[in-house]
Amino acid sequence: MSTIAQILKDSKGGMEKALENSKREFSGIRSGKASPNMLDTIKVEAYGSLLPLNQVASVAAPEPRILLVTPFDKGLAKVIEKAIRESELGLDPAHQNGVIRVPLPSMNEQRRKELVKVLHKLAEDGRIAIRHARTDARDKVKKLEGISEDDKKHAEKDLQKQHDEAIAKLDGLLKAKEVEIMEV
């Protein structure tokens, strides 16, 4: 039998998971400088299934405008290069001697604005996930038996507070990433 404390704990966990997911998605969006986790969202067709790029290759950023992707299995180099090229990141990788060099084009104003739009869509997905966690918890609280209406109302207030804090954190992440993208 769940308790209000357990429901609140679960909902907080769900909201934190949504925040972590948003943070990971945001890190995949390119700002002005190279970062190895920019390619985290790319999936590669390898060994009969789709695998995240970081499971089939190591990614390094030796210079601010270049990423080096080193496949663990040299035979996957062409597949990895193709996956990077076909991703929505607008990159043009070059394969040479088993290493894939990914030069980052400098971003113009229009590209920055497009990325900010993508960022806002990802943030909205995060907000939706946070709201889902709150709604699920609210439904569970309403179904609890043997608990006073006052306790249920307090639980709903606590849920709303958790929700507001999570949304505020998400908005903070969004603002910081937006500034990073718009920086020339």
C-alpha cells in the first residue's frame, strides 16, 4: 500500500528523471564550441541493432572547432560517418585512417535561431514529462483510502511545489543553453 510520502518521493524521482533527460538532450545541441557529448543523440546501425555512438566509438574534442571520432571497430567507420552526416546536426564528417574528423561549421544567426527553436521544443517535452509525473502522483493520492481530505490537499500542495521547482530548474537550464547558443 502506498503512502503519501512514497507517492511524493516517486513523483520527485520522475521529475528529476525528466530534468536529467532534458539536460542530456540540451547537451546534444551545438553551441559555438566542440563538445564530445554533442554526438550523444546519434544512433549507429551496428551488429544488427541501433546503438548509441558512444558505445561504438570514442569522441574527443582536441580543438574548439573539431571533433575526433575513433571507432572501437575500424569496420564501422563508414557506418558511423554516414550516421553523423544524416543526423539533424548539419555536420560533414570526413573519414581518414580509421578516424573520423568532424569539423564544426561556424554558426550564422539563422542557424543559432533554428537551434534555439529546437531547444524550446526539447524544453517543452521536458515540461510535459514533469507534468505527467505530477498528474500520476495526484491521481494516486486521490485513490488513497483512509486518509483525510486535509492530508490529500497538503499532498497536492507539495506536489505542486515539486512541479514548480522542477519547471524552474528546467527553465534555468534552457536560459543558460540559449545564452550559450546565441553567443558569437
